[in-house]
Amino acid sequence: MTSFHDRGGAFRWPAEYRAAAAFTFDVDAESAILADSPAAARRLSVMTHQAYGPLTGLPRLLRILERHGIRATFFVPGYTAERYPDVVRSIRDAGHEIGHHGYLHEPVTDLSPEAEERALLRGLDALDRVAGVRPLGWRGPNWEVSHSTAGILARHGFRYDSSLMDADRPYLLAAGPEPGAPTLVEIPIHWGLDDWEQYVYLPGLSGSGLIESPSKVYELWSLELDALAADGGIFVLTNHPFASGRASRAAALERLIERALATEGLWIASLEEIAAHVASLGLEPVHHPIPPIPEGSEPAAGPTEGSGEGRRL
């Protein structure tokens, strides 16, 4: 089956598999809040809500992954690495992939290309100093990506991004329209497979106040897992240790992992393993141009500061 993302029909999973799944974790800790709301540093309850991730949730999640032999991908902001070096090293020592997630979880669409590159390099330096790792993958803080991002990532040796939402299977992303433009593997994600929308409430900062039951979340994610496996797609789950690392939620996640392991023909792998396979297929690169804005159109107002509608992941 061909698609816009695979016009040559070259895409295939490894021979023994019909679909893929990856369990990924964004180890934001305090950075996800401080990037947009520096004054929240004085709110001790908010800071401890975020610190639960590296201090308590992440060790629990590592135990679950070890029990089931799952190699996961952990996206770590540089600031988190500097605050919790032993925690980041524990991820490395358990054999998991560590990816790049900004320095202070800064959305790159708020930055110039030069500032975006500086943040990237600052995060790289922190991960190297703390854990001696050089990530191959990047995930945009807030899943925000600029039209400069792919070129910047390629220039610094990254092999894949996991921030875009226009496909059910990985594809080759081009940094520009010209032949020979730098490329990355794009491994798509979606809000429906993220735990922030389900579990997070911070007064005046994020969430509506509705905190879902893990049983409901398990049902939501199981339906998507089953459907994507049947359709030959990729299931990329994004969890935050301060959210899904809590006891009942971690138990629901473990049930989901067990369901994935029982799914016939499902390749469960880290994102770097999936990206390496996709890069070997010789896919035709896809470029995303900036859409034209109709003349005379007025931009819509976004959420107001302090409305609690902001997204951070």
C-alpha cells in the first residue's frame, strides 16, 4: 500500500513483523513547568509534583521495563540531566536509549534558528557531561518543531525526530524541497497516546481538573494499539514519569506492555532501532512547506496566560 509518505511503495517492517510499538518517556521533571512559568519555582507543591518523576516514578518504571525485557526510549532535557545526574545514569545503565528533549524544555517555535541551535547544543553538552551519551533522536518540547529544526538536527548528527503527527508509520523527512536536502527519519506521535492529557492537573498551569482513571486510559491506549497493529502502523506511547510513574497508572501501563507482548507480529523496539530500520529502506523524502496564509486573514487568539490550558510535555 502506497501513501503520500511512501509514494514509491518501499516501506516494510522487518520480515517477521507486521507492525511496531515503542514505549517512550519524557523525563521533564521541573523543566516542563519552568520553561513557561519561571515563577512556579517558588511553588513547592508544584515542584515536588514534577520531582516525583525522577525520584519515585522513574525507578518504578525501570523495574517494569526490566521485568518484561523492554528497551525503551527516554527523552531527557539537559536541565533534568544536570539536576538528577544519578537518575539519568540509571536509565543509561539499564540499557535504554536516551534522546534529546531540549535544555529547559523550550518550545523551539518561540526561538530564532540561532537560539534553537544554542538550546540544542546546551542540551547535548549536559547529556554528554552527565551520562556520556550522544543522542541520535530528538523530540520537540511540547511537540513543537520549526521549519528549521530538521536541518539543525541533521547538521549535528541526529538520525531521527519524533514530534510530528501526519502519519501512522515512520517516513523520511527532508529539511528542504531541493534534491539532496538533509533528511531524518520521522517517527510520528499523537496527543491521544500521551499521558499528560489524561493525568495531569496543576492549578493555573495545566489541565482542566479532570484526572482520568487508569482503567479508562488503558482502554483508550489498548484500542489504538490493536488498531495500529492490525493496520501495519506504529504505536508510539509517550509517558511522563511524574504522571504514569504513580502506582495505579504504572500498573495499567504494565498491563498494556503485556498486551503488546502478546500481539502477534508486533515489533517492540526503541526508537533508535526503528529509525535505523527505516533509514535502510531507501524511502523518498517528504518535505513539509509552510502553508500559505490567505490574504486578509486574522490570526486567532490563543489561550491566555494563567488559563490552565497550556500544554507541556
